[in-house]
Amino acid sequence: MTGTWAEHDKTGRSVEFAEWVEPHLPVMRRVAALRAVGFDPDDIVQEALLNAWRKRATYAKDRGTVRTWLLALTADQARRARTRQSRPEHLGVWESPAVTADAEADIDLRRAVAALPARQREAVSLYYYVDLSIQDASELMRCAPGTVKSTLADARRNLAERLGDASD
């Protein structure tokens, strides 16, 4: 994407919009897949990027990182996609990005995560699957970082019980 808008990096070099968002595309896609299961994450990211382009002048460094701003736009677009269309009937359980050798254990983990309360499932997915920091997850979940930490601790406890692992 080219245009008249450009941000400046730490060295003062001009950074075009595409360069500005490119490092965040993989995590935006994971958030889209997480927040709108059964919908095309690429479509959601594309719409989020369109919104980011339109709203680029509203981004303020003092209110958060570029990553957090883009993820918030992606999460909002995923919510809009879910409300515009009915959810597909073939929804799967939480999907791990890694393929494990022990498929049975992987299936058990997926089921255990899917059975968590929604808030715990969201925290686990954002922190472990999307690989967000506690701070970024808290901004996306609209809560304090301590709340994310305690929610993750509760989720780990629940998962240990469900999976029969008392070593947590």
C-alpha cells in the first residue's frame, strides 16, 4: 500500500503503512481465527487493515502499541463478522498451531481447553496460542494484567484437573 501517510521509526526513517503493519499480520490472523471460528481469518484481517488505513490518523502512541491497536481492530472486525452471519454448524474445538506426535493427548487438550469457561479459554488462547504478552492480552480482553494472570492460573488449575495432572 502506498500513500501520503507515513509513520517514522526510532531512527526517524519514514515507514509506509504496509511496512508498519506487516510484522503484526501473523498475530492478527491468529486473533481473527480465535475470535471468529468458522470464518475466513484472512477476510477478517483484510477488513481490519482497511479500517486501520481509514483510522490511521487516530492512532496515538501514548494510548498503546501499534500491535495492540491493530489487534483491537481485528477483534472488533471478528465480532462484526460473527454478528453479521449466523455461525456455521461445523465449529471445531480450539485448534493448536503445532502438530504433536501424541494425537490422542492433543485431542484431550483441545477438549479440555474447549470445556473451560469462556474467559479462561480466551486468556489461554491469547497467551498460549496467539502468543500475546500479558499486557497485550489484558488490553485485548479489556482488563488489568493481574486479572489475566489470575485467569490463566485458574485455567491451568482447571486444565490440570481435567487432564488428571496434579503436578501443576
